[in-house]
Amino acid sequence: MKVSRSAFIALLAGSTNAHQAPRVLSDEAPIPAEFSFSIQRIESNDPLAKSSKTSKSSKAENRVKELEEMFPCLGPLVNQTVVDNYAEKDSTSIQNQGLISEVIGKEAGAGTTLRVKYEQGITKSEMIKLCVTKCEEVEEDCTTFLMREGTNSQGETDFRCKFYNDNSTAAQYDVKNPVISLSERGEFFNYSVFHKGDELLLPAHKGCDVPVGKALKIPITCRALQYVKDAADFWPPIPGFPLSENNCSQVLESLASDFEDYIAPSVNCTYSEFAAAAIDPSKPGVEIGAGFAGLDACLTCLEKAGGNCATDSFCGEDNVITKTCPAATCTLDGQNGQECGTCGDKCPSQCLAEIQTAMLCQAGAKAVWNEEEQLGSCLHADVDGFANYLADGGNGDYKCLNETAVPNWVV
């Protein structure tokens, strides 16, 4: 049965007798006071709505109390209004480690870290509230924090926040989420930065402008071929690398000057050392093949050895470039034990300084962080917006620190 609008309104207005003729109200007629009163009573006395609202509020308050008990050092958590003052810049990370932090003598103005483990069951929104509270109430002059959200192979989530202020010697860089973990198989990270205000004020990471990872092999091979051409005036063929002189010229010309400044010297030095060691007057040309073979063996070893933003692995006394492997140990199946991860028996010690600079350039390259690799991002060069820590300290971009040249004003 189709009920007219006027009849429906009349029923709401108080017609309770089914046999009573409905009171007809025209569209222009004023709504009776009792109609308004009856609607108000319905809205204000709905027990289900009131109960649901109270239940949600109570549940939220209880959860805040639980979080405060789990993280007592933070004190009372800030309210949502304070949280809303922070803007999120997704797919962004912050770096504060490298040669700059080492010459300064501290972690480049970064604050402490807040970490939540997988088993604690914290959601992202809860972690944001925790980190904003730490930034507001615990860290001195904090304006920015980096959040890393990790997901393991079981689908569990953990979080880590690191805190900064407007004076932190740190730089931001873009990443492509999710980013692969280098330590745990099947684990990935999502990075984002939270900051007060509309703009993130940290400067952009400068980065050594060179190819990284697998993309570096062809430029290095071309540079070695060019070195032979310049020295011997001919273009040697290399099995497996059908690179013509014209192809390599285009490759080398496409590269930024950083490649020639920071990578090429190590290529030329390493090649020439292995080539010179193989010179045999009875076998003209043998040194060319030995030079390329030695260069490839050194580079392959260094790639496996890896490294991070702490420069000891390249610049320390036990650096991976010159440290030799201990005597091989045999396992029960008669095989050699695991590789030792150092390249002293693969790379020429005469080229140490050049290789150190090439490795620091790679570690400090423009960041390539994605679901397949983590390359670059270290603060191994002076960054626009900061003091010239490396230049003023008597050192230089992508060069191991000259400890005796660090000025007295560096704290």
C-alpha cells in the first residue's frame, strides 16, 4: 500500500488509532510543535545509539590507558588535536650517518629512537600517537620524526621512530615503498616522515651522482677499455662484453662528472696493477686479459663484502679492501668454509685510497631504495644547507677522514 507523505507525517505527529482518519497536513502547513517534540525525544532517548557512543568512547579511553602503561616513560599521551598538527610525507626517509656525523663526533643531531616489537600488537595510528607524544614531550626541540613500519613473513608489524629537529644535520631522500630488508628474509619496510607544518624543512640528500649496484658494471668495463685505448691506442675485445668503442663512448658521455672524479681513478689503478704484474715479454698482450680479470675479481669481492654508512669497513684498520682471509677451513663435507667477506687477496693494496673513495661514493650515492635493493644515501659529502664539515676539516667528499686535520671547533 502506498502511503502519502501527509499521512506519514500525521502518523508521526500522533495518530495512534488505526481507524481514525489521518490528519491531512499540506506541504505549506507549519509542522506542529508536538511533531518536533516527538522527533527530539526519539533522537535524544535512543538507547542503542547512546550505548554505542558510550561504548566506543570508553573503549578508546581504555586503550589510551593501556598504551600509557606499556610506555610509562612517555607520560600521558597527547590528544588527537596535537597529532593532527603533524603532516605525513610518505615514501621518504632521513639519513644522518656517514662521514659528516663522524667528523662532527655524534649522530649528526639526531634524537633517540622509539621501537615497538612485533608481539606488542600496536597499530600505525597508535604508533603515530606514541611518536608524536615523544616528539612533543620528551625530545628537545623536536619537529620531525622518521617512521619505519616493518612487516615480516608472517604478516606481523613492528615500528620504529627516530627523532629530529630543525637544526639536525640530516637529509631527506625519496624511497619506493616497500623497501627490502637486508638482514631478514621476507621482511619489508615502509618509510614516511612526520613533521610539524606543511613543509619538511630538512635539505635534500646530495648523493654521489653515479650508477649503483648492477648498473655500475658496464660503465666500469667501458672505463677500463678506454684506459687501454688511451695507453695502447687500440680497443681490446672482451669475451662476454661485446662493447664497441662507439657504444662505450656513449655510455661514458652520459655519466655525470662524479663518475670520472670518484670511480674512474680506482678502475684505472686496479686494472694497471694487475696488468703490470702479468707482463710477459714472450706473450705480448697477456697483461690486457690479466688486467680485466683482476679488476673483475676485485669488484666482485667488494660487491659481496658490502658495507654501510659507518666507514670503518672501508677506512678502518681492518677494512675489507686490504684485510686478507684467514687460512681456509674445511667442513665435514670436504669443502671450504664460508667466505670471510674481505678482499685483501683480490684487490691491490697500492690502490687503497682510490678504492676507498670509490666505495664511499657508492655508499653515499643518490639513494635507490625499493623492494629489491638498498643502495646509497649515506652522508659522505657536504650537503647544501649545512656547514662544510668535510671541506673545513681538511678532508673532502668521499674521502676517508684525515683525523689530524679535524678542526678544534668540531665538538
